[in-house]
Amino acid sequence: MFYDICTVFWRDWVVLKRRLPKFILSRMVAPMLYLVAFGWGLGRNIQVGSGSYIDFLVPGIMALNSMNISYNSLTPLCTERVYHRSIGEYIIAPMTPSAFLVGKVLAAVLRGLISSAIIMGLAFAFGATLNITVFYIVVLILNCVIFAEVGFFAALSTDSFEELSQVNTYILLPMSFLCGTFFTTAALPDIIRVFIDILPLTHTSYLLRGIATQSPVAWESVAVLVLYAIIGFILGMKAYNNQLK
């Protein structure tokens, strides 16, 4: 199984390596705009707690960015399945479904971490002061895993790009702005906040922000992210097994 996982991962890495310069440059655009518009522009004179707004903003941007990159890394499977009809090559290959899923997710995690490293470098260039630890990276990896699994499930469960785009419209887009990325969820009405506070991106944002400011770790949020990762794996396996029928 380990060899199969490495094979799937290596295939995606070879594709990424050929496009790495373009990938890095394209991943710098959105974070830089966020940092300029919100960090320097809107947030220049805003203080959040004992720190600056840019220190508050950067963990949220990293959570948001790792979500989008990991999810979008696996949505091309929809093209391979619906339009190119090449998903059958994986299905008939002598590998277990779990090896295929794990290999694809790990490749998406790699893309998410590379993109997060770019944001981290830009943040320090913009004057952010963050406490980056090993646990900070672990939380980022968990977030990447969750949304890579969401992308895997969506790509194997929808029949067109139009259906796939609905996941962005109705799930990812609202989470991008409401899950504590640009402002605390405490500012939201109670009835909305109860729902927002159970979403994975909210827990990732608060965990990254807490670790970056050396606050006590919210272990219940870690447990929530692990639970989402387990559920995502189960759903991903179900979606892949449906392709075998």
C-alpha cells in the first residue's frame, strides 16, 4: 500500500514540478492583495487585542488559502472522470482505493503547504510577527487534508463543472468570509454564529491564530478537525467505490 501511495503522489509531484514556477507566482497574487488591502489599507490603524490587525489577519489568510488550494488540487479529477474518461486507468490499476485516495490527498497537502509557505514569507515581509511552531504546521496539514477530501468527494460525485462549481458557491465561498478569516465570529448574530462555529475552517482559523499568538491550544478544535478528516476519508472512499459499480 505504501508503494501505491507513493506512486500516486509521485505522479502528481512530477506534474507540479514542471509547473512549479508558475504555481508559485500565481499563488502570490491573492495573498499579496489581501495583505495590501486588509493589512496595510483597512487594518493599518486597527488593533486586535494586544496585537496588530495584520497579525490577526495572516493566520486567517493561511487557513483560507490552504482550504482553496487543497480543494482545487483535486477537482481536476472531475475532468478526468467525466470528460477524458481516464479515471478508469486508476480503477483497473492494481492498487487499493485507499492508496489512491491517500496519495491524491498527500499531493494536495503538498500544494497547500507550498502555498502557505509563500504566504508566510509575504507576511513577514509585510511586518507580521507570528509564532510559527511544528503544531502550527500540523494544523495546516489537517486543514489541507480535510478540504482535499472534500475536493476528492466532490470531483467523484458530480457530473459536470457546473455542478462542481456549486460546491464553491454554496460551501467554500461563504466559509471564506464568515469562518473567522477576516474578523472574529463573535461579531455575527447568535443564530448564524452557532452554525459557523461548527465548520472546519472556523476551527482552523482560531487554532492557527491562537498558536501564532502563543495562546492556550483549544484541543476541542483539534478533535473537531480530526473528526472532519475521518468523515472526509469515509466519504471519499464511498465516492471512489461508487465508481467501481
